[in-house]
Amino acid sequence: MHIPPHDNRNRPIVDADHPLVPLNYFNIVRLGQGETFDYRVPGYETCVVPATGTVTVDVGGLAFEDIGNRVRDVWDGEPEGVYVPAGAAARLTCRSAAAEVFVAGARFDRTLDPFAVRAGDLDIVQYGSDDTKTHRKIKHILGTKYHGRVGRLLVSELFTVGAGGWSGFPSHKHDTDRPPVETRHDETYKFRFRPGHGSGLQMLQRAEDAPGEAYHVVNGSTVLIDRGYHPCCVLPGYEMYYFTILGGLSQRSLIQYFQPAHADQLHTIPGIMDMVAKFR
């Protein structure tokens, strides 16, 4: 499902119990200096990540100060975030002139402890190549190092490296819970392009041997991945970013099932197996 860019007025773009991706939650909160925003999502753990700007995040009496350091856009520095336990009340206070804050969530029924993820805590992996048109960098905010501290939520930022190319290839899916072959993880993307008038394509092939759907994604598009193989690409001459939310049904670790027709390319794209391991 493609949700076109719009002013969500600080209301969830993907609310709790969404019919397509019930394991996900997503909101964008825009604040001016000194403004606050309070939220609580029963049954969902969340992660607060400023796209731009700086905020203080108060969770249960704990204040995580000066989260976020980017000014111009998502390419302007490294991400930071705060993990907010399931059902906990959180307050965001804008410390900069303005802030745009992503709030990512996954369904989870236990209460853990909040913590901050600073720029130095990120788990970063780069793979692919210009020759194979698959060059990209992934910045894991809530990655594998936080197993045991997070329930089912995985949060990352993905960047195409260079200008143009494919992401999420070889084609893979994660819509059926059948470990150790595959896990059910609902997924939500928020796209940005540089320059902003760039755009790309999100494919979604639901049946193995049948044509799928394709969405024209632009700056600010949101895409919900409920099932099917889902590679995406950016037009030549532009850079693509997408904020990624994964919520697991029965476990946190993601097990991707690669489409058999393209699985041989797992051994031809440089570094791709390292990428796969970082989602485990």
C-alpha cells in the first residue's frame, strides 16, 4: 500500500492495529522550539528518531536530553534515538528551532527499560557495488546489538550510495512465520530523495510466478509491506533514503526468504551476506 505525502498533523500515519501491518506503528511529529508532544501507545514499544532537529525525550521520569543532531535533512549527520517501552508515556520537547521526529513502533506485550541510542552506538553496514547497481548503506538504530533490551522492534535508516540503483535486492519476503526458513515481519517505509524532486519505484510481487504491483514513490511517500517480494529502486541521478520499521510476530530476529529465481545473486553481490547477518 502506498500512502502519498501529506501533513499528518502529528497524528499516526500507521496507527495501532492497522489492517495491513498490525505489527507496526508510525507517526511523524513536527514541533517548533519549546513545543511538546505527549504520546502513549498501549501494546506497542516505540523508538523516537529525529529526522531533523533536537529533542529531549522524557520517559517515566527519565530525561534523555539533546537527541538528534541533523539540521538540513536526513543526510546531514548520523541518526539518534530513544527506545520507549510498550505502553509507556513519553513526552517530546523540541530543543532546536524546529524538529521533525519519526516515532516507530512494533506490537509487544512486555515492559522493558528505556534507553538512548547515540550516534556512536549505531551498527552500520555497507554492501553491494556500483557495478551491480546495488550499492547501499544501512544504519541500524535498533539493530542486533539490542537483543534482550528490545522486544520485537527493528529500526534502521537505508541509503542508496551514489546516484541511482536498486535496494532490497535480491527480491525477498518475510510474510510467513516458519522459522528457521522465514519469519513474519510487517514492514513500513518512509522515503526521502535528494534532490527532493527525485523519485523511485517500489515493487510488490505477491505471487511467485505472476506480475506484481508497482508504486511510484516520491519525497515523503510511505509504503506498507504486508506480504510479497519487495525490491525498490531510485532514478539515475538521485539519492534515496528510507526509514525502515520492522515488527516481528514471534521473534525479533528477521529471517528473509529470498526469491528462488534470484537467489543465486546472493553470491555475486559484494557483502550481502553480512547485511543479512546484521538483521538477525
